[in-house]
Amino acid sequence: MSASSTVVKCRKLIGGVSEGEAIVSKEAINFYLCDPENGVLLEKNHHLKGKSFAHKVVVLPTGKGSSVVQLDGLFQMMEKKNLPKALIVIDPEPVLVSSVYVVNIPLVDRLETDPYSLIEDGDWVKVDADNQTVTITKK
């Protein structure tokens, strides 16, 4: 018996195709505040403190922090092979977009349905930015 999947349209910001387990953040993320050795968020008072973004599809409202720290955090995660698989963002602010562009992971926004109503931690999510679709398979 296979799980049913939901496919929604989105807008491509950075191309590529990737898939993985979802982790959903209700708060903005600064990837500089992640341990590059394991992708674990170290930010004090963030609801996902202690959770890893490594090899996950991250749903987030937006990024935060300057271009130097955001890019440095992602670059260090890339060096340790612990980047997220893809990002689904609500508000694609320029610092986040340009930083993700440098490390070249798929980034999409404008899902036709609110991603917070579709995606939960642990769901399997395929981001096909090139074809502008996101496929969600419930856990």
C-alpha cells in the first residue's frame, strides 16, 4: 500500500530537483547559527534549536542575518556536506536567495497552497524547481 502524494505548483527561484524529509520552521532562519558538522540549529530560543537541517527539505518563512553570515553558514555546511536538500520559502528576501544561489540548492516560493497547511515535519517532499512543482507524501 503506497502513500498518496499531493502535487502543487510553485515558482522557481533557484533551479534543480531534490527530495528528502521535511523540517518545518515557523521562524526565520540564519544558517550561520547551525553547526556545520551536523546541520544542527544552535540558535537560542528558536523553536527548532537542536534539530538538524542537514539533508532535509526546509520550509521556512524567510531568512535573517546579513549576507556575510548567511552565506558563510551555508558555505560551511556545504563544505561538510550537510546542506539542506532544498528550501521552500514564503518571503524570499535577497540575502537568503543570493546565499542559496552560491551553494546551489533548489529554492522555490509561491506554492499554490500554503505550505504550512500541506507540509509537516517528517513528510517526504520532492522539490522540482525546474518544473515548478512540489510533491508532498505524508509520513
